[in-house]
Amino acid sequence: MGGGVFTYIVDLANELVNSYDMYIAYAVRKQTPENYKDYFDKRIHLIEVENFARAINPSKDIAAFFEIRKIAKRVRPDIIHLHSSKAGALGRLAFNGKKVPVFYTPHGYSFLMQNSSSTKRKIYKAIETICGKRNCTTISCSAGEHEESEKLTRQALYVNNAINTEALRELIEAVPRKKHPFTVFTLGRICYQKNPRLFNQVAYANPNVRFLWIGDGELRGELTAPNIEITGWTQRNEALQYSVNADAFLLTSLWEGLPMSLLEAMFMEKPCVVSDVIGNHDVIHNDANGYVCNKIDEYTKAIAEIRNGKSEEYVKKARADVIERYDTRVQARQYSDIYMAGLRKNE
């Protein structure tokens, strides 16, 4: 549980616990908040899986396989929902989906990760192809990811990522506003996927703009432009204070599922400037509710337009889109309908 997936799990589980008895089998990562348990409704049962490892590790993966089977035997679930590639692979092998319906959400396929070697990507895709033949329904978190899922399995649906707008509204209203220079921000791990090199190039191309990266990561050294500030890892409330007091959101990712940080920025009415990749261009439509860019000069032009006040209609449309399509309550109803259909099918 880290980054956007953590936010996703928290919001979805806290909504679904009103209708279901919820158990979450999980592992933590470096960027998981230290007080992560406090984010969850007290009715939710949290079970840490000791052998979950993010990378392929045969001995730990085998141990995790038997560990999650043991957990399921104890919990006796009516529905199993697997999140992210590792849980998706182990879970689809561990559970046959005949008596208990099994669902899987990739949150960004591993074989699309451009920082992996071609050999690794082929292995990841082979695993997804093999697991895609199991009795499991893949529920992608964006239209773009759904297109990839349909290439791997006949049992594919999609429910857009969502955020808890009601909770976010309360948090935003409590944040004090501060005077600051015009600031462009992003939020997340400073890693290959988020393309800090491009973020750095955009900052160099706009020397009179303050750029803020809320987060930290292994590629921190690539952010060398003098007008970039890095906050390091922060608690959610502190990250929200930085976000609310910024002026525009920049996401330069090489690939995405459907980024929670983007949905939150849209709801905050921050003009959004994003790279032209799956996930980003599924929700941001150029010159309609934000800016989709491919070249440095396109990013620079978008930032200039925002500074000149030409994005007011975009932010209103973006916020309306989130409320209508990407709210947790809408998402939970869609998931519940899918779960119920799965239960009826297995009767």
C-alpha cells in the first residue's frame, strides 16, 4: 500500500464497509504512511502479509501464495478482489474463482513499465496472459487500461479510479491560504515512471516559475533546475497544504493507470497539464478541461496560458467531471453491482 493505490484502497474500503464486511490483506512500502491504519474505518480488518515482495522473488512468492490461501481459509470470503500485479498473479493462481468470485484490478500493468528491460516486460506480459485465462474478472481503473485488459482476457470490465470528494472538500476548507509566487506542482514518488527528467526540462524552460515536487524518490538527483523545490515525503495533510497553495498541476509521466493525484488536483480546481499517455488523456482532454502535451514548448505554452488566466473554464469543467464520474460513491456503487453479479453467477 503506497502512493495512489493506497489512497484508492482507503477510499474504496471506507465506502464499501457500509455494505460489506471488509478484510484487507496487504504489505507496506517505503512511502506508506507510518500511521496508515488510522486512515481506515475501524470496522475494517487489516491483515499484514509477511511474505509479499514487490519484485519477483521465487521463495517469498511461494511463501506468500500459501500465506494468502491460509488467510482466505480463515476469513472465508464471499468475494475476493486482488489489487496490483503481484497480488493479481498470486491470487489468480491461489483461487480458482469457482465458488468464490475473484476480481483483479492491475492499477497499471507491469509490462507497460518502460524502465524494465524488454525481457522483463515479456515475462510480465506472459504472466498476465497466463493468469488472464483463469476464472477471474479483470476490472481496470481507466478506459485506456481496459483496452489493454481486453487483449489479455475475455472477462474484462472497467470502473474509473475515484476520490472521496466529500472528505477532500473538508480537508481543503481547513487549509490556510498563503501568499506565494506562481507555483506549478506535482505529487508522488520521484521515479522513472513519473519522468522527473522531463519535469526538470520544463522547469528549465520556465525559469521565472516556481516548481514544487511533493514527495521523494530514487531519482531525486535528476531534479537539478534551480527553480525546483522538493518537499521530501510528507503526511497527507501537509501534502494537501502544499497542493492547495499551488497554482497549477503538472504530470509528466511515461505511463499511468489513472492517477489519484490528478483527480485530486482537478477537484481542487488546479489547471492540469499532463503528458499524453494512458490514464492522463483518459480524463484530461486538451483545450476542454486541461492541457495534454507532448513537447516542451507545449508545456511552456500551457503554463503561460494558465498564468494569464485563460484556464478558468477548464478548471470548472474538470471539477464537474470528477464529481460526476470519479467520486468514490459512484465507484462503490459500480463495484457493488459487479460483485453482486459475480455472486449470482456463482450460485
